[in-house]
Amino acid sequence: MTRENAAEISHFTDLCSTLMGLCSVTPIIVIPARMASQRLPGKPLADIHGEPMIVHVWRRALESGIGPVVVAVGEAEIGDTVTQAGGQAVLTDADLPSGTDRVLAALESLDRGGQYDVVVNLQGDLPTLDPQLIAASVATLADSGADIATLACRTESPEERANPNVTKAVVAWDETGDRGRALYFTRAEAPSGEGPVYHHIGLYAFRREALARFVALPASPLEKRERLEQLRALEAGMTIAVARVDTIPLGVDTAADLERARALLATS
């Protein structure tokens, strides 16, 4: 068997595993969005090549093909933008404390019967997202039996290791190195010593009951200290599965990030 044949078989096996995992759950993607971004006010409606950023993210979510996509908005103007583009939006309380609270509020409004058992919380500032990452998170959740699934990408960049704005996932990886269980998340460089760190990608697939439990929990001590919401789940004994991926989507938090997203999407 040639190396090329082995690579093709491995890719096919991974694809089959993903599809089998997706068949065992009924997912929905919910994108929380609000206008009150501290560093980039009005971020969801920022123009990227003639379309608002939230529309680009909505399109990436649709391209994943895993289920319906809903935008949970804090203001009617974002909802109007989404519906004009052909999407579905749910207006939620503008004063909700987090995007995760907004996701649950939208879900409870539109799916009172509990049709969807997996909920993907997709940030509304990831216009360059590879749609396959969404499918990877859902398949990992379905296969692992965890409460939540998320993603991480290996990096050996000294700049990323030292950057407190890059969240690092500390993971007990399985023998393949492709999936594992989250032990901790931190803004510090961790683990210490030689070797890579793993850049956490803030996309989460929740089991529905886990989402409701998570939102009902008070903010935890480590969550407050690190300013990382996912630590609330770990401190409460919830399990977070992690899939290793090879690409990091650009999160748009500043005007400079917005220019980078425009440049990337101009060449895609």
C-alpha cells in the first residue's frame, strides 16, 4: 500500500465515522449575536464585501449541512438583516448575560417540544470558519458520550503560547491524538515544558440537557478568575470532549481583525 493510498483510506474512515456520529443525533446550530461589542461596536452588521458579518457566519453554518441554523439576536436590527438574507432569527432579551444564555433562550422559544437533542453554539464573529469544524464538533459529541464537545488546534508558535488572548486547552488525548477529554482551559501557557500547546476554538456542541444545566449554574470561581465560561462546566463535573483540528478560524474582535477577515474572504 502506498502512502497516498493509506492517506485516502484514513480520510475515508474519518469521514465515515463523522457521518455515523451525525446520524445518531438531531442537531441545531444557534448563533448568538448582539450589537454591544466593547471593542467593535455593531460587530454583527460590519460589512464584509457587501454583506454583514453575521450573514457570512450564517452561510458558513448552513454549509455544514448538519441541521437548521438560527440566529439568536439581542436587537431587532440584526434579526431583520438575517431574515432579509433568507435566514431565521429569534429575538431574545438584550440583557442576557452571555451568548450561551442567548442560545438557550432562543432554543426554548422555537423548540418547546424538544425535537433537537444537540445544540451547537457558534459565535457570530467567525466569518472565515471552515464549515467542517461544526460537523466535527457534533460527531465528537455523539461518539464520546460527553456533555459538551469543542475543538482545539496544535500550535508551537511562541507568540500564541504567550498571548493571554489565546485560550489554551489542556487535554488528555486518546491514543490517536485526534480526540481527548478536556482537563482545563487557561489563558496562561499550559502545559509547561517542551511540546505543543493547543489553541482552543470557541465553538461548542452541547447535549440539550447539558446546555440547560450549564446555564442554570452560577459563575464558578475559576471561570471568574480566568474569564473563561467553559471552566464552569468542568468545575461542576461536566465532561468536555475535544477534537483536534488543523485550522483556526479568525475571530473578529477588533477593527484590525475585520480588515484581516475582509482580506481572507477576498481570496477565498
